Amino acid sequence: MTDSGILDQAAHDLWRRTLGQIPSRFGQLAYLASLRSPGSRNYEHHGFAARFSPQVADEVIRQSHHQLMLDWMGMNLEQAAADLEQYLDSLPRSRAVTLSTWLKLRDYEQFPPPDCPAPLLDHYLKQVRLLVELFSPAAGVDATDPDDLPPPPLAQ
């Protein structure tokens, strides 16, 4: 099988067995981000790497992560809000805890791929922050309390 054939087979496997089981695009983004090793920036999925190879696993997960980012950012605000709500509802902790944590720690900043183009990353961060602020009051979280808000991001 050619390298292209192996990559195609691995991508199909990743989507069918893993990503297809996660109902929201945002959840898929979060999941793939969790597979990234902070030290090496490589993606690590031991079962997937055992089936194909660590290099194929890294490449396919990296490509899928970039594609998911483009897919999520291609949604209009209403679609992105519905997708993010679906993700929040799938978490084991309450929406209030997640939103409060995100307001303070901005965990969602870790979800984009590491080499995400700056304009796309900036748009993603603004959109997620807007949605977090919109969802917060209904969850009983005060997004306007200055003590609850993190400092603005540093310019790069």
C-alpha cells in the first residue's frame, strides 16, 4: 500500500472508530488537542499508533485537527453556538463549572492545532470567548465580574 493509501486508511479509521463517536465538532477539537504531547507537540494515540505507526498516527491526527478547526470556524455563529452547547452538555461537570473555569483559565485556548494561522486563531478565540460570555448568565456565571475575568491576552 502506498503512503497515501495508508494515510487514507488511517484517516478513515480515526473518523470511523474515534471521532465519529464524539457528537460535536468542538468536542472533536478538544479530544484531538488532548492527544498532543506538550513536550514534543506530536500527537500520541497508542492504540492508533500500534495499528499504523507513530508517524502515521501523528500525521493523520494533525491533518484531522487542522480540518476540524477549519470546519468549526466555517460554522456561522448560530451553528457554532449549538455545537458548543452540545459539547458543554456532554461534559461530566456542570455547564456553570466549565464556563467559570474557562473564564478564569481559558482552557479552550489549548484546543486549536499548534500551527493554526494567527488570523484563524484570533477569530476562534474571539468567537469562543463571545459564546462563553453569552452562555454564562443562563448558567449562573457572572462573566462581567472583573474578578472573574482573566487579563486580556498579550499581543504576539
